[in-house]
Amino acid sequence: MRVLLGLLVSRWMTRPVEALTEGARRVAEGALESQVTVEASGEVGELVRTFNRMTSELKATTERLRVGSARSP
């Protein structure tokens, strides 16, 4: 029973980290708008929210740069 409980808790903890890893991989490939949709709380939840905020800011900054360079002669 303890082994099963340990496996369940381990999986519950690693799923958000795996999702963040995949999200970071997508960002590295150029998909700056990538968001991670994982329900998590505590430090892991904060990491997910921070990742999503970061990618939103990356997308907005990239768009501002694109618009600014399109206006430049």
C-alpha cells in the first residue's frame, strides 16, 4: 500500500514539472506564446504561474518589437 501511495504522490508531483519542461521546449523552438495548463499549488503552482507570465511577456515584447521595426524606415 505504501508503494502505491508513493507512486501516486510521485506522479502527482512530477506531472507539472513534465508539463513545464515541455513548455520550455516549445519556447526554445520559438513558440513564445506557450502556456502550461496544469493545476498545481505551492511552489510548483507558483513556478507554473511565473512561466505563463514570462511567456506572455515574451510574446508582448516580441510583438512590440515587430510593430516598432515595421514603422522604422
